Amino acid sequence: MQDSHASPRLRPPRNPVERRAVTWWATQAALWWGGIVVVLAVAAAVIGPARFWLLLAAAVTAVVCLVDALVVSRVRFRVHRWEVTDDAVYARTGWFMQEWRVAPMSRIQTVDTKRGPLEQRFGLSTVTVTTASAHGAIKIPGLDHRMADDLVQTLTAITQATPGDAT
Amino acid sequence: MTADWRRLDPRTLRVTLVTMLGVAVVAGVPTTVGLLGTGLPLLVIVPVGAVLLVLGGVGIDWLRWRHTRYRVTDSRVEVRHDFVVHTVKSIPRERVRSVDIDAGPVHRLFGVVKVRIGTGQQDKAGEVITFDPLDRALAERLRGDLLRRTTTEPATAVPGELARLDWAWLRYAPLSVSTPILGAAAFGAVMQVAEWFGVQADVVRAVGGFFASLSVVELVAVLVVIGLVVGVVGSLGLFVEMWWNYRLTRESGALVMRRGLVTTRSLTLEERRVRGLEFVEPLGARLAGAARLDAVATGLRVKDEKGHSVPRSLAPAMPKAKAQALAASILGESPPPTEAAGLTAHPVAARRRRLVWAVSGALAPVAVLALLGVLLTDVLLVIAGVVAVIAVPLAVALGMDAYRNLGHGLRGEYLVARSGAVRRRTVALRRSGVIGWRVVSSPFQRRVGLLNLVAVTSANSGAYEIPDVDAAGLAFADDAVPGVLGQFLDYGPGEAAATDK
């Protein structure tokens, strides 16, 4: 334990996520916001009286789409990092609100991976580590899927070897 | 312990009969009145419907009772339904963490109770077995049997009574938010009943006529006073119903709370599930020098089956000193960790954030009123001015208070954190109950070097926030729960920023 008068900093976790996660996030943004732009544009074509406002909304959404796809995805990549030590899982996520989460090995209950359709195309996986708390889950998105599988196996082995009911 | 499959108490049919009769009357009377003008053929529907409703309800309950069996063996508690779909629910006895006994007025009429047996992971489906109904004496015996094994653990505290109702506490009941809510609800109820009978306009006219001599302002004042009186009476009644015969005792390693006038409730909380206490001071109670205690424990139901939040109070609002003494005896720590003295204050930057929130919250309606005033009528501008003059100083006071209330510290085995102005909460959380940390910061916080520290726990809703601390807060988190956050902290020289880019 250190001198509590010193001002510590939370150091970033050691490992970055995969570079191609940027493209994944950008594609996700493009599909989501782009879909809204298309709906608004179609509505503008059909509904004459409200055309100006609908087109304005579509233009604003398009700008949001570009910012999310080109800027936010890169910020996300800089923020998202993760690390597994002998006794804890540590991850940093977010872009606007940034969040650091730590869960000690002894408190981990389940470890699983998830791969959405888009993630599969990029060969990416999201690893979720849950604890007994309703708020304690650690999500690490943007991992290479083989590496994610290895990580899950390692974590499962460690947590099974750790006694206690994790509450 | 018997291993036979047994039936629930057959008095369930009588309970259902009385309940359905009540439903039939409540639904039938307004319907009859509504149909009065339409002639005989439609009016026949009401008694026929009522009979079908009662017979149907009792019939369904009879089927449920006939096809439900339960048993308590040496190793498991099981319940079986064999109608159309066959289901068996089974909980190993060593995982039983709570046995709660409730009895509504109809249940009490027939001497039966509803028993809920839980594993402490009641947010997950299938982790609760309900026996509805059982004989009261049988249920009490069952609870004793299911929770007895806890006596083998070393008892850290003597059994006995920790608290019982003091009628002087009744004076805090009208200070709760239920007073204005009940007052407003009373007006709503009057209008609702008037609408059933189609006389809403008459009621409004009658009130208008009765107070015809009063100006609008006086009328509003009179109605507010009537609402408050109804609200005060209502919240007193609510208190009596909720806390009648309140007793908190310690029995074989568990806290047992019994209370209730019309509906009696009992809550059993194994002490090894207890992770601490919340010392809660809603504004009204706080101004009167009172506080209540809420449990912090794993497996407490935060939401019920319908998604309503379940109260976790272990005691009603009582004088602060008494509440602290009760906290001390529940946690077995003296002085109680929930005492506020000596907590570390938060950085001054946190005060500015609270003032900005409070004042902008107060100015939002002022801005709307002013905008409408410019567009529509000057009267609104005057109202906006009045609102601003009243609301802004209040907001500043609340913001300052919110900052003053911020604090955190370590007391023996407990981590203590206090926050809130309208509802000040001091939580004492067992340090061993912290199962992880979260650190959250927005760009605004990062600019002034602040962050929110969140202690993750398996108790209650899962997390306790310590808002707006600076880097020293990280050292605090490391001290509180050694070996979790510490390995990720840099104590090297450099600016005291939480982040690193």
C-alpha cells in the first residue's frame, strides 16, 4: 500500500484492441445512422409539405453519421484497452464517458464471447466477464476472435481454480 | 423431516372465494350504475358476470391447489405442478437464504400465510419458491427448520430484540413525500369516482358554488390545504398499516423484521448476507433530525415480479441518535460506521458542478416561461421573474448542501460514502463485500481532474457511487480494498490527472 498523500494515476491497460475494430465501429455507425438518413430521405420524397424539415433532419443526421464513423470510431480505438493479470481483469472503454473497470479473478462468475454478424465479417469478438453484481460485467469488444477464445479458456481455467462463491 | 409430497392448505379456496367476491363487488357496482339507464337486458349481465367471475376464479384455484404438491426433504425444497404442463422447481436446502412470510387481510381471516423461499439470487428466475397458502404455525416451523443450520456458525452477536416500534416516530410520517402524493391522489380519486357515476361536471360545479365567495387565489389555497390535510391523514394511516407491531430481532444468525397491521409481513435476512447499511435521510426527515435504515445485503429483491422496487428498510424514520445506535447494534460495531464525523470532503471542483446542475435545473423552467412571455403575454414574464427570485436561491442552497454532504472514508471493516441533498444517504459497505471497482469520468470531469468512483458489490442494486473525487480517491479505493485497483495505479511524479492520453 502506498502513501495515500501521493496522487496516483490510473494507468492505461497494456493491450490495445484490434486495429480493424475502427473499421467495425465505423461500419456500425454508417449502417445505423445511414439507415436513419435513408428513411428520412424517403419520407422527404413522399411527404411534400414537410420536405424541408425532413431534409434538414436528414442532413443533420448525415453529419452525425460522418462524425461518428470517422472521428468517434478512432477515439474509441484510442480509449479501448484491456489487460489480464494473474489476479484481475482490467479494461478501459468509452469515448465521451470513459470507464475503467477492474474485477478480481476471485470474483469472476462467468466468461463468454459474443460475435454479432458484423463482428464475424471482421473476425472480431466481444468478451464479457461477469461478476455477482448486476453492475460488474466487464466488456472487451474488438478482440481478434481466436485471441478471444484463448482468453476465455485462460480465464475460465483460472476462475475455476479459484475457491469461493464470488459474492 | 418428512419427505412426503404434500398439498398446500385447502383454505386457499376460501381465500380465493372472498377475494373474487371483493373483485366482483368492486367491478360490479360501477358497471351497474353505468348501465342503469339502458334497461333490463344489459343489467342482467352484471350478476351473471359476477357469478362466472367468482366461480371461475375459485375453479382455477381449485385446479391449482389439486395439482400442486410440495415437499421438504433433508436436501431439497421442491414444488411440483402437474396440470397440462408438468413443472418441478427445486432448491437445495443449503442454498436457501431467506424465508419470507406475508399475510394479506384475507389470508389472515383464514389463518394462512404466503411463504416465499429464496436463494439470495432472486433476480434470476426460478430461484424463488412460493407456497401460497400454508397454515401460519406450519410456516413458522418451516422457516425455523430451513434456516436452523445457521446456528452451527459462530454467533458473533447475542440474539434478542434490536428495535421495536416507538409511537413517537409517527410524527415523522407526514414529512415524507407520500403526503403531497396522497393528497393529489385523493383529488384524482374523487374525480375518478365522479366520472364512473357521470357526475364529474356536477362535482366541479358544486365545489365552485360552495367556494363562490373566494377569489381564484383563495380557492387554490383552500384546495391545497385540503389536499395537505388528506395527505397527512393518509401518510399517518400508511405508517400505521406499514409499521404496526414493528419488531426487529436477531434469531439464530438472522435478522428478522416483523410488521404490518392489515397485511402482516416478515423479512428474514441471514446475517452473512448483510454487507452493510444505508443511513437514509430524506429532506423532510433530515430537517426534523430523523433518519431511517435500509439494508445492504446480497439477494435482497430490488424489484418484485411486477418490476416495482421493493423497500429495503430495516427501520422507519426515527431520531438520528436512535438510528445510529440501531446501526451499531445491527452491524456489531461501535461507534457505528454510518456516523458522518471525520469523512474526507470532496475537492472544491465538485461544488461548482453541483451549483451548475442545481441552478441550471432551476433556470430551465424560467427560460421556458420567459420565452413564452416574449412570444405570448407579459404576465408570463412576471411569473418567470417570480420563479427565478424564489428558485435560484433555493437551488444555490441545495447545490451547496449537496457539496457539503459529499464525503467518504474508512471505518474499520467498512467503506463509508455519503452523498445527496434531497435524499441524503450514508452507506456503510463492508470492504470485503466490494467485488470490483469502476472509475467513470466525463470530459468535463477530466478537465478539472475529477472522477466518479464506483464500488461494485453483489448486494442490492450492485454498485455504490462515490461521485467527484480526485486522484486521491484512487488511493482511497486501493486502501479500502487492497490488491484490486492498486496494481493499475502509477504513483510516479506528474500532474494529478486521472487520465492519460
